[in-house]
Amino acid sequence: MEFDALSRRNFLRLGGAALATTAVAGLTGCARGPDLAAAAIAPARPSSIESVIAGAPTNGNAQIVDTGHGTNERFLRPLADNGVKTIFRYFAQENNLPGKNITPRERDMIFDHGMSIAIVYQWEAYRPGRFNSTTGRDDARFCMQRAREINQVDGSAIYFAVDNDSHPREDVVEYLAAVKRQFDGRYQIGCYGSGYQCAGGIDAGHATLSWIAEAPAWQGTRSFLNSRRWTIYQNKTQIESSSIMSAGGVPVDTDILNPRFDSIGAFDKWGNVVRYDAAQTQMTYDRRMFVTADQLNVRERPRSNGRVVGHLCISRTVHVLSVNDGWAHVDTNEDGRPDGYVSTDFLRPLHQMPEYVRGCTPARL
């Protein structure tokens, strides 16, 4: 099956998930593009990372998560305690996942835990021919009805998911134009999908916010990420191995906000469109880095002969907790807890995404 015919979820199920089940020994260290030895992080780079972390007033954990499942009390409390500020929840014609559609009761539960809500519309976004002016009009009307049911704040955003890399961009642009006509300025419009589709919506002036899916092989994703024009990047998907990030049996994805933005169009209990603290956003961004090796070993100790406890794949992100003498202490599943050490030679900032290479399955730690 060709990759571009797969939805992001199907791709993850076929082996691209952020954390899977196989462990290997040895460092593959084969960079794509420039030679890794020549492109290794200069001495100033680890020092720069370390200074950001050492001087940070907060923990640098992800502020934004999304889940297609209905939430519960056991799920919400650990997220709030771990620094999550906003939860993306869904509008959809049907619950193709348990509790996919947000309800007024769930809205109140999220608010009661001190978090805000962002909204994404996703329904059959993988289906060929799904996007045109007629479906854009109808979907916008449906979203406005659902927004009224949960008292969504005027001026907040609704993102529209393009969950397949094969849709013609002109169709998606036509769809977003129809959404914009229906909204008539009431809600901001975001586009979720590949860098190619997000850039098309932004450049046409029909979307003002973009959310890049964690699907590194999708068209235009690398170039759009490296352009720094995006709003949110979905950096880890279907986290299930952490008691913090999947408490209550609800898997989550984590999302990183571009420091050039102070809002994603989320709304809070008091009817405000939420703004994020610039220092916290910058620190959260700085502490996520791309892996540049085809397969990067995570070691128990910060040394080349340390026992291998797992590995990470190229074009995937890792949360850097601290750096010392060329080794990064890392959190691999976004729960804020250390999982091991990796060489800083094979890490790059979020605006230097490497080219994706197939064939690696990340190892569960």
C-alpha cells in the first residue's frame, strides 16, 4: 500500500508511532543529507540548550494536547498537574472513536480542571473527493451548530482536518473558502494536515492558523516546518505508555506551539480567547529537537558504552531535559520524566527538520 494513500492514523498503526515495541543494540547514526560528523551540533549548541533549561521558571512540558476520545476525571487531573493548558477536542458527524464529539458536560470538566479548549472538525477527512465548496459550506454550518451547543466563544478557532496527503490542494483551498464565507468572521479558521495543505490554506488567505500533522513523509511538511510559518506541530502521537499522558486509558497526542504565535484560538471558562506566556512557549519549543540519525540509541548512562534501552527514529522529536558534555538527558514520551541519554551530535532544533527516511520502528523504553 502506498504511503500517500494512508491516513496519518493508519501510518501510525503500521509502525510509525512515536513509541513502538522493538529494541535494538548499536548506533546506526547514518544521517541523510550532509554528513553527520560535519553537521554535528557545535559546542555552543548544547550550552545554549542547557542555559534555556537551567534558567526556566517552569517545567517545559507540553502545553497543548489533543485526543479523539472522550475525557474523564482520571485523565484530566494528571494532565493539568503536568502543565497542560489546552486540550483539543472534536466536532464530527458521528463518534467513530469512543466519545469523539465534545459534550457540554465534558467542556465543564475540562474547565473545572483549569484547562482551556480548542476545537478541530474531523470527519471522513481521508476520503477521496471529500473537499469542495459544497462540503465546506455544509461542514461550516454543522460546526456553527455544534459551537452553539458548547457555547464556543466568538473569535476562537475551529480547525479543519485534512487527514490524507493525496487530496488536491485546490480542492482544499476551495473548501476552506466556503468555510470562511459561512463563518463570516465569527470564528478563526485553522487547517490541520500536511505542510503542503496548511501552506495552501494560509497563502490563499482562507485560514489564519495551521496545525501540522505528525506525519513526516507527507508533502511539504518538512519545508513548512523549517519555514517557521506554522502555528502548531503535532510532535508526538497516540501516547499510551505513560501513566501521566494516558491516565484513565485515554491516549493523547502532544502539540508544540510556534513561539511566533501567542494563541491557537482556544477558549476558556470565562469566555476569553486564550493567550500563552511567551517565555514558557519559547522554552517548550527550544526543548524539543529532531533526531537526525536513521536510528538513534537511547542509553541508560551518558556514555557511548552505556546500555541501550531503546532508540528513536529520524525526523521524530525528543524532549531534551538537560545537556552535559555532549549528552542530552531526554524524555521520549512527553511525560516530563527522563528515559535515558542520547548524543547531541544527532539532534537539531525544530526549524531544522531532517529529511524523513522509512524503515525505522521506534523502540519502547
